[in-house]
Amino acid sequence: MSAVLVVLSGARVWSLRDGTQHPTGFWAEEFVAPYRLLVEAGHDVTVATPGGRVPVADEASLGDESAPALRAYLESVRDVLQSPARLEDVDPAGYDAVFIPGGHGPMQDLAVNPDVARILAAMLPDAGKVVASLCHGPAAFLSAGDAEGNWLFKGRKLTAFTDEEEKQAGLADNAPWLLEDRLRAGGAVFESAPAWASHVVVDGNLITAQNPASAEAAGRAILAQL
């Protein structure tokens, strides 16, 4: 079995352009669906956050008919979430895969985190490792460069939460920046499906998925690679 690192945001707010602190965290379904698949397949999964901060699920991700099941699963892994590893202490050599779920939290902390950048820089160039992310999770890719300062994801095919989805969610106008814009500007080959449709892009050892509807498919793509 494989060792998988799941990196969750430790942020509880997203600082918007006008100074508003928008409540956030990780998106429940985007953690639960892949995590459950990985654990049930027998993989050794470690959850880590910046500073070992206890992550919180964005309450907006727990507001539909799936909420009771999601809340029940989050409660069943409460001990895991209450005692995450410190991202600063993670040795990427000990893992076969890294997975970064979304929610707006990564836009606040993982997008500028040197340790997630360090982990990605060690794992992405190794074809034997899997790098996977979902929805807003690829915000964590933005600060990852090689020894020469080149962005690691330049020229790679990937997807993420689209600008159109951000507009439809009502947050684009007040966002300090938009994820699709930043990924395209950095040189990623951005591929998307219609808003809210499940969509996964596999480019070698890089797996990305567009939105919450893609969570199950993202988990299965990771399993296939492992």
C-alpha cells in the first residue's frame, strides 16, 4: 500500500478585496470522498496543515441534502482532524502521493505557503510520485518553483475551480484574485468543462479536478495512479 499526504488548509477566513473576512475552511465533500476511498483501499493517509492548525470544514459545504452524511463522516475521523501533522515537519520522501482538497481556504494560506511549495517541488518532478488537487486546492501550486525559480506547473495540463464558477458563486467581483486567471498567467495549460460538471485532468503524475462535483472522480483517479 502507498503512503498518501493530504494537505488541508488551516484558514478559517478568506480576505476579500474590500477587507471583508469571508468565513471558509476546507470543502467537506472534497476531503471526504477521496479520503474515504484512499482509506478503504488500505492506503496509509496522513493529514497535515500549516502549523498543525486544526482544520475546519466550510459551513457552506454542509448546507445541502448530503450534509448529514458528510457531518457523520467528519465526526468519525474527528481524531485525525483534531491532531494533524505540521506541514513544516513533513518529509516528502516518505510519501508516494500528495492530495490537496479545496474550499476557499487554500486561497488564503496554501497559495503562499513555503512548505507546500517545498513538498510539491520534491514530488512533482518524480514520475513515481502522484500530485493531486481539487477545486481551489491548486492555489497551493502557485508558489512552487524549481531551483532556478521557474514555476513547476508551467506547461502542465490541469484544471481547477473556474472563473465562471466563481462568478456564479457570487464571489468573483470581490475576490483579490481568481484562480483560473493566475494558473493561466503562470503558463499552465488550463482545461475546463461546463460550470459545475465533474471534470478530471490527468497529465502524467499530475491529477487535478475542477469542482466539488469532481470529488469522487478525483479520488478514483488517484487510486488508479497508485
